[in-house]
Amino acid sequence: MNTNDQTKGLSEHSLLRIEQLKARYQNPQSVLLEALWMWQGEHGWISEEGMRYVADLVGVPHHHVLGVVTFYTMFNRKPVGRHKLEVCTNVSCMLRNSERLLDHLEARLQIKTGGTTPDNRFTLVEAECLGSCGSAPVMQVGDRYYENLDTATLDKILDELK
Amino acid sequence: MEPLLLPPIPEYHRIGVYEAHGGYAMLRKALAMNPAEITNEVKASNLRGRGGACFPTGLKWSFMPRESAKPKYLCVNGDESEPGTFKDRQIFECNPHQLIEGTVIACYAMGINAAYLYVRGEYKHWIDLVQQAVNDAYERGYIGRNILGSGFSTEFTIHRGAGAYICGEESSLMNSVEGQRGYPRVKPPFPAQNGLWGCPTTINNVETIANIPVILRLGAGAYSKIGAERHPGPILVGVSGHVNKPGVYEMPTGVPLLEIINTYAGGVPGNKKIKAVIPGGSSTMLLRGDALEGVCMDAESLKAAGSSVGTAGVIVMDEDTDLVKVLWRIARFYHHESCGQCTPCREGTGWMEKILKRFVDNNGTYADINLLRDVANNIEGNTICALGDAAAWPVQSMIRTFRAEFECRVRE
């Protein structure tokens, strides 16, 4: 996982899953997003090589994959740290002081929003509404949501994310 | 009203518990009915879509051709990306089987053999929960081939998005299911004629679909008497912002906004006054805090108040809120999420964000207020999809109802 070795293809498991999923759609091109998710899951980010590999796998032109990857914000187009911290700053989180969380993270990690720590442990980004407004402010790290945050809980979470 | 969408039953998300409380009985009932009868029942219930447009669900279903040489499809919209909206997530987490049951009933009613549940990419955790429920339902024969021996078959596939607000727009959602960029399509043709892969398609919101088993259980007559007359049924209201108990609350439609804020959500911290309320997610028109009396959470009441029910995502802002900053943040969101197809939206949303930033920095001018209004007016109605309108409405309503907020930020 997250090997960042972009020359290796997808795992056997993922390839099998892709073939199964293709049968679920009238046009196999539909599995493109899922194939990109798998690539990102196994490689951490989606490189030029990754896009070409997925294009061949799904059977679409390379430029189509490029168009899709650049359209959806969750696809990483460059390497990210082991933990990508995505802090929601949209209205409901903003009303509950998400800006302070972002400031706190920038100060603690000594990076600007959008940056990655030199030890490659954290990447910090600002997220649009994560659909968790009732437990604002919220941060997503990988597949996990951290809710009702304040700076003290944030510090504890960061300590645990090795 | 007993909770119909989110019953407070422990472990209700498990198939065994759901079945023990009468789950999937409505699917059995539906499979014994004539499909057209089900659509008529949904029509008679007066259920209106819970995804924001409040379109009558039964009417939408009736647009689907009965006979079709091409396959027909159902897309269930769980993109849930409207700021202030977090209700479908509760269904995924607490009541996934009612969503599945409703989906299969809808497929049967419209003669559909494949359903796609589109869920925003960020909700990976909830996708896994629903996938587990789907697997269990397949195992018990509620989805798949020859469902419960009826001869009817339908597949259920979860399609994960990857971070794009626009994919909640139905035609954009279909493009995303097709493995493309989420560009909205020009309508007409409408999805019921020309949807997914050019085939007849219906798109319904997650909460809408979760209402279907309820309608069959209570009967259209009883269902239509719940809540507001012209927009009946249970509704999931998400309350966020400056309230003591933010969260998702199930209630009949037609509950006064002030009751939602003060009783359900425990009022405003520090007993502060309410400055403004966004009643239905960030694209609905802002209401003044001093004009909430008598305004209720249903389509007609909110329309009369100059706003709309949207996705029932209520964002409460207390008297200390910097509304100009809130509006700038909303404008930034729409600028970020504009897909870029239509010039008025692509350029206009960025322009509005820039002008609003000037006010945030106390650097606006009186001319900027008019310019902002002009840009908003030139986006509204001039784009393929409603994102442009959604970006324009908060700006227009804010200038109309809170002009002083801008004027006090004009540079000396």
C-alpha cells in the first residue's frame, strides 16, 4: 500500500474486481473511477504512468483519463504524505471555528495549507463541505472522519497518526 | 409522529433486525402488486423529492416508458454535497435496508433491472456499510435474480464518486456513472427518455427512495396526511452552525423553523439572537433572523418566505456572524465546484468571489454592490444546470436582505 512505486501495475485482486465490475455496466468505461481509486489506493497518487495503465485497462484513450483525473478533486495528481489531513472550512465548519484548526495545523506542522511535511508524514489541505455539518468542525484523514474537533483533540489525533 | 426513516431501534442496520421489525415485508407486498399500481400509490401519496427540487416522485416515475426496447435504469442520488446537508449519511448508517427495499420496489414499479447508488467519494466508510447491507440483501434474495420467487430481477451497484459537488446534479451524476467527467447535460432530452447510456433513466434522492416502503406500509392516504398538505411526509432536517445540539432530526414536514432551531436543536448558544438562517443548504436564499416567525419547513411555506426547502439543511447564524465572510465562503465554494462548461458560471462565480473578498477586507465600493448583483443576475438562468442559479441566489438574497452589511464594509 502507498508504495509510490508508479511502475508496478494493479494487484491481482484489483484486476479481478475490475473485471467483475465491468459486467455491472452497459459500457465497461464506467469502471474508470473505481480503477483510479484502486490505483490511488495501491500507489498513493496517480501519475502519468498510472493514467496510461488505467486507460489501457479500461479501454479508453489516455486523454480521457487525464480529463477525469483532473476533474475530480479526490484524485491526487502528485505524491502526498502518509496522512492527508483534509480540513473542512465550508460554512457550517467555519461557523464552528474550523479556521482555528487550520491555523493550528499550519503552526504545528510548520507547513502551509497545500504543503507536505519534510518527513512525508502529513499533507495538509483545505476541503469543501464533507457532509458532516452536524459534527463540525470536521477533518477527513484517508477514509476516516474526525468530528467535533478542537485543537486539543487535534493534537491527540496527530500524535496517533504515525 | 413515530420515526419512519430513522427508527431508534438498536442495530437496525443489520438485516436480521430490520426483518424482525417488518423489514422487506413491503417488498413482498409490492411484488404481488401490479407495477403501475405502485406508481399510482406513490403519486397519490404526494411524496416530493427530497434532493432539493421537490419534484413529485410519482409523476417522475410515470415519465418512464412502460415498454422500452432499451434497458431502463434507476440512479439513487447519494452524492450529498450541498453545504449544510448531511442527512443521507444517517440513512446509510442507520437504515440502509430501507433504502435498498425502496430501491428494489422502485425498480419493480418502473420495470428496471439495474440500479446504481451514487455516493460521494468522501463517504468511503458509509459506502462500506451500505455495501455490507447490499451483500446481505443479495444473500437473502431481496436483490438479484428472481427476487423472492417473483420472476423479477434487478441488480444493485454502488458507484463511488471522487469529489465533485456537481455530480449531485442528475445529468452530471449519469455522466459520472458512465466514467466521464461530471459535466451536466443539456435538457431536454430528459433522463426518462435519454438518460444513462441514452436509455430511460430515473434519478431519485436517497431519502426519497427511503420513503417508498413507508408509503406502501401506511398507504398513500395516511402518508399524505403527515405534515404539510402540499409537501407531506417525514423529512430529515439537518441543523448546523450556531445551535446547541446540531444534528439530523426526523420530523413531519411543516414544522416551524423556530421550533426546529429552539426545540429540536436546543437553541442558540449563549441565548444569542439569530442573525440569519440558510433553510435548505447553501444554495437556498438566506432568511433574516427577525423574519422567521411563521416560516415552516415545507416547500410552500419556504417559497412564500422567499426561499426554498432545498435539502432541508438548516444553517443557523447568530448575531455575531460576519455574513459577508459567510457569503464569500459560499461564493468560493461555487467557484471551486463550477464544472467550467458555461461561461457565465465559470467566470461569474470567480468574479463574485473576488468582489466579495474585497468586502471581507473592508475594501469594497458602492459600485461593487451593484456589480455583484449584476454578475449574479447574469449567471442566473443562463447556464446548463442549476449550479449557476445556486451560486447566484445566496448573493442576490443577501444584497436584498442585508445590504447594510455590505455598506458598512465599503472603504472610506
